[in-house]
Amino acid sequence: MSVVGLRCRECERAYPAEALHVCEDCFGPLEVAYDYAAIGKALSRAVIESRPMNIWRYRELLPLSAPPTLGLHVGGTPLVRAHRLGEALGHRQLWVKNDAVCHPTLSFKDRVVSMALNKARELGFDTVACASTGNLANSTAAHAAQAGLRCYVLIPNDLEAGKVMGTSIYGPNLVAVRGTYDDVNRLCSEISGRHPWAFVNVNLRPYYAEGSKTYGYEILEQLGWRTPAHVVVPMASGSLLTKIGKAISEMTKLGLVAAEGVTKLHGAQPEGCSPIADAVAGRGIIKPVKTPHTIAKSLAIGNPADGPYAVEAIRASGGSTAVVSDAEIVAGIRLLAATEGLFTETAGGVTVAVAKVLIARGLIHPDEPTVICITGQGLKTQEPLVAVMPPPPVIAPRIEEFESLLASA
Ligand SMILES: *Cc1c(COP(=O)(O)O)cnc(C)c1O
Ligand SMILES: [Zn+2]
């Protein structure tokens, strides 16, 4: 296969492809390194197009050393040409990449988890675990059930009912922690020092993160092997945005897409937790947010692991960021539903609302191809909508009552 090993992102020291994530010399994060010359010989548009529509059609660019054994139907989600949303936002070249319907747990986290759990199996782990803001919990529990692996999932104790049930149904050992996501994550780092488990976003993070590249590959292929001028990406740890950037540069380097100018990477965060957006607007240094307050709980990471790399990727691409309020998030969810018939979770509301701001500010030109990244499903986060969505009128099963309802409307 095409994996050379792991490499430190800071000092480039090489490591074997094992369950390692930090450099012993400089404490920098490790990343998977590939033999791109070999990949270039094996991979062409025709080869990719001949394979089933799931993430494994890009297998040479993914970090497994053997064929995948689980998560075989992940990815291949629709890229929707969004005419009516575009009209509402004053934009003429708009697409929505819709991972609200990603198989099997309805968020883009299925891409990263299938990568991590296949790797966990390759490395011989019998127990997998994660710290999660919700969607990762859903996906880790589901994939572990499919694999028959023991599973521990740790979440903050204030998650939405849909996220909690969407985890517990698969039968993992689910633990709710009194604290923020960052508290949960710290606890998981400690646990991983004592128990020989595969933590998908701690010791398997280099493999996990590579799964996000498939979201980017699919966008490029579905645009007809072209790069968009802009993508608007929701940010929690900042990993998805960074890896979409990596996907674009890899496909350009391999000649799978024409180099048509740089794709601007725009980052979206909620007002109540915006450490990456604040760093881009300021001096580029991440200042951790101690107590996030936002309805976009899936984005509520106060101390983002990939924050500095996301800042760098946004700046290098000429992209920008914006932050939006809870009210704007709800409006974003409703606008996407009313114009495109797509129901996204709160994170998607952030992305739509931020796209609206960036178009209004002239940072996204209305005639340049633009992709809005919808990463999760609205049915999981109904709590903030209950207060604003009126219940339907109730009538008796009689035509007179229906007619009087029509007349009063
Ligand atoms: C986790 C998550 C994100 C952000 O992911 P990062 O790679 O950590 O930035 C975006 N949207 C949804 C729905 C998520 O669950
Ligand atoms: Zn290093």
C-alpha cells in the first residue's frame, strides 16, 4: 500500500505507522506520510470512477495497510446544486455537500471513525474509545457494534437527547462527564495512559483525521474534477477544514484536478465558542475558550487540537472566518430547510449563516463556485427549534373544520 509511515508535522521526524500521535522530540502532532509517486501510478480518474460510490474509492490516499473490513458504505453523499438557497443569499454558483445523510450515523464523523476503527483492528486492539461532542459518539458506537469491538464513549453531560440516544442504542459503555468537551478530552488522555485502548481521536488521531480528506475528494470529483473557488467549513477542532485543504492539494499534485487557482477555505464558528475564528481575526494565536456557550454543541471545542493548522490553512488560502449568534444559527437551519428541503443540525446552521455573512461582506463573490459544507443531521438537535417552531393546528376529521382553517389562514 501507499503509506510510508507517520511524520511529525513540525520537525518531520519519521515514525512507524502505529498507535502514535505526538512527536517524542518536539511534541508536534504526527501525520500519515504517503508515497505520492506510487499513488500517481496507481490512481487515475478512470480508476476512481470505476469503483463504488463510497470513501474507499480513494483507498490509495487513505491510511490503511490492508483492505477495509468495516464501514464499507460510508461516504458517497450528494453534492446538491443549491439554486434556491443561492437566490436567497444573492449567489449564483452555490452547492451544498450534504453529509446529513452520511451512512450509517448521519454525519461526516462516519468518515473519520471508519478510518480509525479499521486501523484499530489492523493494530490488534480489542477496545475502542472516544471523547465526543456528540456525532463522534454516535459513529464510534455504531462502528464498534458492527465490528464487535468493546467500546467506551465519553461525552459532556449536557448533550442533546438525539445525540445521547443515537449513541446508547448501539450498546457501548457510555459515560457522561460533568464538564465541557475539553474536560472530557483531558480525561480521555489520562485514561489512554492507563488502558491499552484505541482512542479514535487521541492515539489514533493521525489515521482518524485522514478520513476527512474524503469529504474534499468527493466535492472535487462531483464538481466534475474541478476545484471550487470557495468552501465554507464548520470548525470544532479545525481538522475537517485542514483536511479539505490537504485533499485539494493532493488531487492537484496528482493531476486529478486542474490547478485553477487557490480554493479559499472559509471557517465557520458560533459566537459562543470561536477560538479559531478569533485567532484568524487577531494575531493568529489560539486563545482557548474556557466555557463555551452555544446551541452548536458539536462545535463547542474550546481548545482546538488542529486550531493553529486551521488558522494557517485559512490564511494561506486567502480565506476568511465569521462568527454567528444562536439566533442566526436557527435562522440558517430554517433557511436551508425552506429553500433546499434539507434539515441540518446546529453546526450546519452555523455554516449557512456564516456563508450568508461572507457573501454579504463581499468576501465570497456571487459568481464564483462555492461549496457550503453541511456536516450533520437536523433530527439529532431539535431542542433549540422547539421554542421557535409553532406546533401544527389540530382539527377534528371534518371538512368544515378544514375549510374554516383554510379561510382563516
Ligand atoms: C465534529 C463536527 C464538525 C467539526 O469537526 P472538526 O474536524 O473537529 O473541526 C463539524 N460538524 C459536525 C456536525 C461535527 O460533528
Ligand atoms: Zn517533531
